[in-house]
Amino acid sequence: MTINLKDVHVVYPGMPNKPILNIQSWVVGPQEQVFVHGPSGCRKSTLLNLLSGMLVPKNGEVSILNDRLDQMDQRQRDRFRANHIGYVFQQFNLIPYLNAVESVQLATHFGKHATSGVRQNEIEALLEKLNISSDDWHKQASTLSIGQQQRVAIARALINKPTLLIADEPTSSLDQDNRDNFMSVLMSLVAENNITLVFVSHDLSLSRYFNRVDALSDISSLDGDG
């Protein structure tokens, strides 16, 4: 299994008796494309932080690719995430003064393959595949269009060849044309590279792109309000 959560409880720091996630069991198989939906503030991002190892539960088992994240220390989780997990953030989180190549290159420093010459070729090939013109490769991220920033963010998430890709509401601030383009590119690359995808959003219209749709309220027994 790519993801296997069992008896997981997540609590606020300093508030051990107030769980914010309570997951008895949740399993995602290899190459599944899962759409997780729920209203804003229902702990969707908390779930993703748990899956990526940025958050550890109070108790329970968090197995990703058959490795127990809950038994790793912070350094081990960081290394595991760099080697196996790609993350597309809601606001893309590009560093404004880095250009497209540098933005993707930054991710390679934390991955398992780090030889710069080969990686440079891979980066350029991926940017080209994502329809980012070579004329724009060396422009600062802050000067790129929203659509270009989207594609750079996808390239950064995919450059280390992740087995699991996590997407946190990446279309929430996009117009319909940019949203549809983003989803088409993302789903094509996920299928082509045999990646397991967990995508969270409150926008149920996006569920048509996925072969599995889960409500967070069915994953976790708590509703939450923030």
C-alpha cells in the first residue's frame, strides 16, 4: 500500500485531550488518484501534513510506502519526504527571485539524485514538457504568469520522481481556464509516471478527474471547524 493509516489521533500542541483528526483506518493503493473533499477549515491540510511527515500523530500508525513515518525522527522524515513525496502547495510557494530552472533545481538538492549536470538536463526537459518556453526558464518566478507558476510548481514537485504526490487546494485561486489546464497537465503527468495522487479541495466539480473520491468526514470521525 502507498498509504496505510491505523488508529491515528492528531491533537493540538498542549491540548492532548482535544483531537483534531481521528482516523481508524484509511488505505490508498499504488497509483490510485484520490480526491479528498470537505469545506474550508475541516482539517484537509492537517491530513496532508500527516501524510508528508510534517506532522506526527499523538498515537497510531502512519505508513507511507510501507515505512512508518511515526517511528522516524524529524531528519529521517525530511529525507523520506525529499526522496519519495512531491508536494504542490495552494499558493505554489515559489521563491520570487529564483527563476524557473532554479526553483526546480532547489528541490533536487534534497533528493536522492544530486549530480547537477544530469539534473539540469532533466529539469529543462520537464519544463519543456510542461509547455514553459525556454525564453522563460531564466525569468524570476515573480514575473511569470499564474499559469507558468503553476507549471513550475508541478515541475518542482515531480523532479525527484516521487511515488506519492500531494496537492493542497492548488486551484483555489485560479479562473476556470487556468484551473482546467492545470488539472489536465497534472493528471496526465501523474498517469504517465505511475504516481499515487492525493488531492484535496472543497471544489467538488474537480472530482470528475479522479478514480476515487473520499469525504474527509468519512476518513476522520471528527468534523473540526478550523
